[in-house]
Amino acid sequence: MNSVNIPDKLRLLNSNKEVAEELIDFIKEQGFSKIALITTKTPNYLITNELEIALYKYLDANVATSLLKTFQVITPSVAYVNQLQLNDFDLVVGIGGGKVIDTAKYLAHINNIPCISIPTVISNDGICSPISVLKEKQNKYISLGATMPVALLVPLHIVEKSGEESLISGIGDLLSNLSAIEDWKLANREEDEYIDDYAILISENAALSVFTQIKNYILQNKPKEQLLKENLKMIIESIALSGIAMEVAGTSRPASGAEHLISHSIDELFGGLKSHGIQVAFGMYITTFIRSELGYISKNTFEELKIVLRYLGLPITLSSLGITKEQLIKVLAYAPQMRPDRYTILNKIKSEERYVSEMLDKLFENKPMLHIS
Ligand SMILES: [Zn+2]
């Protein structure tokens, strides 16, 4: 059995001062003594400066220069991480957006030391997961095993200012768990792939709690802005649980299925059209339609998803993603090759171009039933 690392701390905080206090308390408690801060210049320098000052005070200003080092991430790549010298450091702290946190988690992994995640943007489920997506050769992004953070400290006052689009992207990545789980169950039924019930339980409940809340807001005619404002804590906690599901499973399976393969295929063929969470939500729209067409799920499940995605402003038309039908046919044909060992709903559709073309016509001309239950 794999050993599972669940973070000791999850704190949602409201000021730089609170983050600094929690960070120092945790460092004191765990006895860390030589710390690498991983960050970027803007817009995180204000919180980073405050954390640096607090750490200098704690570590004893006279010797702190050798016990604390700040690295500004220039390119979030494997090569960048490999050239950082972290001799006898015992903690990595990542402060910033997705690429900074991914860099910090991977840096901690190759140095075999713990990592603390302080995300300033919640745009995907990597804020607290055992996977990093970094650039490799030819500027391609690859998924790598990384260190699961020992603590997640979220500066809500900064996340709130990071913009609606990034949070919607984070929700898109979270909701896509529902599609990923369907694929995992399919692989279990048809290919006898090992399935982890607890990982599914965590991933599904995390996504469903937010999905159900969105449906409630739709039924009550409340605007999206109100949903995001009133449920930020639940959204962040659910995204954190999504990362834990991957750690429990020892694979990204509970949060990554055909919808992720579609997004990776878009990245590969067309260089990425939207952010990760927005692309996987679009992928989920397609995979959920395929499942409903093939009779794996009810038509109403697909219609509900459509209503939820539309409410969030996530793309449910070709033009809103910025792709043509011909390009999407190529994307779907190429997607399974992104990860041939991952059995998904895409393995169930005929690969003939005409079949896929007719299916897409039906999807994008599909008349909504416009009800939600
Ligand atoms: Zn994802």
C-alpha cells in the first residue's frame, strides 16, 4: 500500500499578517530551520516581503541570510528547478500562482523535503496536490510526481482580488472530477483497472458539493457573482480535497480523465486556447455528451451540466472556446494518444471522422431542455 500524505494544516486567512503568523507557528512547531521561498516578482511581492521579514525575525536576523533564500521563478520548467542549489535546506515555501506552486512542489520533491503552499490564485486543483505541471524540452508541459504540501495557507484577501476568471477556471477543474470518475469507473468495469473507493468518495463529494450549490443558486435566480462571493471557502476547500483524492489514489485518475486528455490535445495541437480549468470544463461538456449519447448516463445529467456551465460562463460553444469544428475533430482524434494507457470514454467512440463530425453537429446544435432538478 502507498503511504498517503495528507496536509497537517488548511487555513484560510485574511491578511498578510495572519499568513505570516500561521507560517511562523507551523515552522516553529515542525522545527524547520533553513527555508527556500519560491515566488514571482508581481503581484506577490507585498505578501512575500512581509513573510520574509517575519521569517528573518524568527530565524535570528544575524544568521538569517544563510537560513533563508528567496528564488524568483523565471520559467516554470524542469531545467529551472534542476539548476537551483538547495544544499541542506529543510523546507520549500511556494507563494504565488499555479506555476509557482508547481515549481515549489517539484523542487521539494527532487530535494526530498517538505513544502508549504501559499496560493495567491485558485485557478486549478494543483494548489494542494502531488502533481506538478512544468515545461520540459521543446517547451512542452508535462505532469510530474511532486511533493504533497504539508500545509496549505490561503490568503483570501489576495485570492479575492485575483479575478473572477481564474476562480471560474478553478471551479471548471474541480467539476471535471465528475467526468474523470466516470472514466475511472469505466476502466474498472471494462479493463479491470484498480479503483480506489476512498479517492472516488473524496473527489466526487468535493465536486458535487460545489455543483449542488451552483444548482441551488440557479434555482434561486441568484447571480454568479453572489455564488463566488458567498462560497469562496467551500470552493477552495473542495479544490484542496481534490488534490487529496489524487494523493490517496496515488494517481491523477480521480481528477483527470478524457476531459483532461482533450485539454492536453488542444494544448499540443493549438498551443492552448484558454486556461487549463476552462479547457477541461469544455472537455467535460463533450465527454458528458458522449456518455449520454452512448447511454452511460441520463440525458438530463448532460442537460444539467450544460445549464451549470452556461451559468458559470464556461464555454459550451465552439466559438466561445475559439476552435473550429474541423480543429475539434483533430483534437478528439489525437486526445487518446496523450496518454494511451488511460482508458476513457473516448475509447468507446468510433474514430471515423464522419461519426465524430455528426456527433459534434448534434452536440453544438443540441436544444436545451432548460430545467434543473
Ligand atoms: Zn486539471
